[in-house]
Amino acid sequence: MQSSLIARNPEIMSGALCFTPTRVPVQNLFDYLEGSATVDDFLADFPSVTRESVIAVLEAAKSRLFADAPAA
């Protein structure tokens, strides 16, 4: 994943991992999805975050999950 898509700064949102250049924590995306909201719902509530950033974060999470999964 491009490091320019997310960042952690102790002076922004208490150091939470955020979508750059916003103050929107990445955790909010996962909270929305866990609560049965859609990506479109998230984007409507956080218009400063781009769809491309959301998709890139989800793809990175998916890649990490599959890379770390033990072989059967």
C-alpha cells in the first residue's frame, strides 16, 4: 500500500492511523463495515476521504490477511 494514503501523527487524532490528508481514522472505516454500513455510506459521511483511498486500504488489509493465513 502506498504510505501516502495513511499516516500516523501524535498531534493528529491522538496518533490514530488516519487517511491522509484528513483527520479521519482508518478505524472508522472498519467500524462502519462491521456495523453493516457500505463503503458508500462511509464516503457520504466522510467526504474528505476518497474512494481510491478506501479501496487501497481494504486491498492492503485483504493482502495482509491472505499473506498471514496459515496453510491448511
